[in-house]
Amino acid sequence: MIGVIFLCIGAYGLRLAGALRRTGVTAAGQVVRHETRRDDDGAKYHHPVVAWTTRDGRACEYSSRLGRGTVGRGFGVGTSVTVRYDEQNPRRFAIQGWDSTRVDTVFAVVGTVLTAGTLSVLLLLILL
């Protein structure tokens, strides 16, 4: 079950990144603050909140879905960044240089390995 969940999370992220790469619109944005979240183990993750204006004049301000343990250079409050967003749903966006597909790829690979391993064991148990 864990493998399937990991696989779904990774596939969703990779699918979103691919769609934004193909059909997303680029806009200039600015980091206005960071949302800080803690996981169950107490680790702190920073999610930059970026403000930008869409082509049709809508003001947007959303936090990145991906957080990092530290805020790297170039992503401090007040920094200008480039965002790529979905025109139909600007909540679906990526910050160039911050959001990457590495995390999604790791989730997809780990999920695939766990799912394939579990299915292989189940198949062997059925056949024996």
C-alpha cells in the first residue's frame, strides 16, 4: 500500500510538471514571505509564497507545494522570481529554480520498486 501511495504522489507531481512545461504561462513574481511547516519528526520546511499577476490581470499569491529545510540564495523575501502557472488554475504553478522534479522522481521510483516487489512476492506465494 505504501508503494502505491508513493507512486501516486510521484506520478501526480511529474504529471503536473510536464503539463506546466508544455502549456504553462510564464510570469514575473516576487517572494512575499515564507510559510514554515514542521513535519511529525519536528523538521522545519520553508515554502516560499510568491505573488504575481496573470495575463488577464488576476492577482495571485500562493505558496510552493515543495518545501526545503533552508531558504537558498535567490529565494529570500523580496526576491524577483519567474513562475510558470496554469492559466485555468493559477494555484498550479512552479517557481523556476525552486520547484524541481527530483522529489517527484524519487517518490515515483521508490513507489514503483515497493509496488513491484510486493506484487512479485504475492505472485510467488500464489504460484507456490
